[in-house]
Amino acid sequence: MKTWLRASLLSTALFASAYVAAAPMQAAQGIGAIKAIDAQATTVTLQHEAIPALNWPGMTMPFNLAKPALAKGLAVGQKVKFDVEMDSNHQISITAIHPVK
């Protein structure tokens, strides 16, 4: 009985982890201007152009930074190019951000 229960739990855990790993992640690139930076909260507010890959019009919105170090060297008013990812729960984060000229 214990062996069957362990095997059942193991197969359920493996199936669940495979399902989570297969969850689609949407990635896109955008261009925008920095309106605010909150290094403590690791967020940056961008006024960005339309992002067709996510079916987004241009707008101003805050983004979470995937890593706090991404805020280093950024300044309000800078024009930036950024990579954004949206997971299956619609959680959005910037994974790369660089000033453009």
C-alpha cells in the first residue's frame, strides 16, 4: 500500500511539474521613455510605444524588473529599448533594458 501511494504521489508530482514547465511564456520587445524609477520596489514606469507581439497599444505603465540590477544606470527621461516577458498568470517583468540614442 505504501509503495503504491508513493508511486502515485511521485507520478502526480512529475506530471504537475511537467505541466508547469510547459506553461507558455510570451516575450516581446518595446521602446519607451522612463517616467519613474523605484529601485526599492524594483519597478520602472515607462511610457512605451505599441507592442504588437502582446497586442498592446502605446501607454504608460509600471513594470517589475526581473533583477534589481537592471535599474542601475537608468534615469528618468531616458529613451530605452526593453525586453518584457508575460507568464501564463499575466505577470509581467522586464528582463533586459538598455538606453537608446
